[in-house]
Amino acid sequence: MAIKEHLINFSAKLQSANFQKTYPLDYCIPVYHAVSNFHLPHLKHIIKYKSEKEFEKDLDILSKNFQFVNWDEFKDFRNGNFKPKKKIALLTFDDGLSEFHDVVVPILERKGIYAINFINPKFIGNTDLMYRCKASLLIERIVQSEKKPLNVFDDIIYNDQFKKLLIRKINAIKYSEPEKLDDLAKNFRESFSDYLIKYKPYMTFEQLKKVTQKGFGISNHGFDHPLYHELNLEEQIRNTSQSYDYLNENDFITESFAFPFTDFGVKREFFEKIFSTKDLFCSFGSAGLKRDSFEKNLQRIPMENGKDTNQILKEEIAYFNLKKLLNKNTIHRK
């Protein structure tokens, strides 16, 4: 374990679970992707999604310490026009997965909690599968196979570590290389189109409309879930705008944007450009408990790392305070 992790773990043990007192910011923005009691091969190797019981436990801890708000209340709070009784929490989800409609919304309705889901229009209605989900399906095929997998890469050889090396190579395939995953699927006899038809991992347009009618939010996560720092500025703007146009045409929320994966490495020029051309109120990263030098870009706390909310928040607070000692708890945009 690295020295940093030792320090965080030690400091976290000293943290109180009274987050109203110890949490350093006046807002908390948790981010999830899916909640399910079932095996989801397209997510298994990329997300440690929580069960319904684990998710409800998270919500109970958050409700005890924060006041959940809806999108309008969140905007009013940021503008100084809403005075909550506690520090606030805005619950967010990414990717527009079908579990949001089938599992999450019924839980939130019962508990009276709002959430906003950031979607990729390309995948609505299960017309395609995000490239990392394709990788997860292929990895699952390798892990579950009792036979020796095909050697589909020229630079690895059969040995005791072959499966691990193969999985590592698949995980390294980038957003810009979708044909590699499609070719691998043919070799492994995996049909992404059949999987989409059978399991329907994403919400349909009708389901998106249904959850908005119930009072939940749908907003911008880029058109097809790229890793933004791998795109040039023009591609970043195009991907964001393409999704914005879809949301605008269909009366979803256009005032917010959440970066797919991470906003790491995204330069200030992107923020200045997109905020000057779109009616954005704010954008969201997922770097945990941090401030951002671009004040309208707010960082969210990833909740799917195999830990419960108490532990996650204690570690985030501990790390924030450690970074504060070094004056490094703010992300600076060049």
C-alpha cells in the first residue's frame, strides 16, 4: 500500500461520522451508475455497483447528515436564494442505464429523494453499447471460459499469465479504437447487438420521459462517453454540443454537463468556450472532495468503490484535509 493510502486510512480512522460538522464544503454530490442485485456482465469489470440494500444504506447515511435537494433547489442554493436546514446533497447518476428506471427511481420515490441522470444520447434505446461496457463483456467471456482463449494479440504468448495479459490488453483499448473491440467480439463469438436486444442495458426514450414526468432529471454526459482529455478542443466541444442539442430538442435539462469518466486534463479553454456558447449553469467532474479553479465546475464523489458511505466520506474528508495542508485541494486549470 502506498504512503498516501496509509495516511488517508490513518486519518480516516480519526474522522467523526458527524458529517454536518466535519464535511468541509456546503454541498455533497455523490455519483452512482447502477444499483442491482443481479450479475451485470457489461458493468462487472468496470464498476463496483451496489445492491439495493447497500444503496438504501447509503441513502440513509446521507439523509441523516445532508438535506437532499432537487435541481431547482440546487441552483437556488448556489445563487444564494435557498437556505437549507443542513448542508445539501445532490444525488447524481451517470450513463442512463436501465436500472435507474427499474430499480433506483422506485427506491427514491419511496424515500422522497431527487436524482439527476447524465446520459449519452448515442446509447438511448440500446442502439449501441459504450466501449468500456463492450470491454467488460469480452473480459467476462474470458474469465468464465474453461477453454484457453484465442490469442488475438501478436505481442503476447501463451503462459500461466495469459488470461491476465489478455484482459490487460482489452482494458487498454481506447474510445478511438472501437473496431478493435468489434473484431475481438467476432473472435470470441460475442454479439454486442444480441446482448443489447436481450438485456437492454440502457433506458429507452419512453423511459427517459417517464422518469422526467415523475420529477427526476435527465442531462448531458457527452454524446457517446469519450475520455475528454484524449480529444482535442474541437472534438470536446462537438461531443458536448451534440448531446446538448438532443437534450434541448427533447425538453430535458440543458443547464448542466457531467464529464464522462473524468475531467482530468481538461483545460480552462474548454470551460470558457462551452459556458460562453451554451446556457450552462454548472458542470461536474468526479475527482472526489475537491475545489476547482473554474468555480462553475463542481467535483462529485464516486460511491462505487466497494465501501459504504461512512467510509467513503471519512476518507474523502481526510484526503481533503491532508491536501489542504499542502495547499493542493483545488484543481487548477491551465
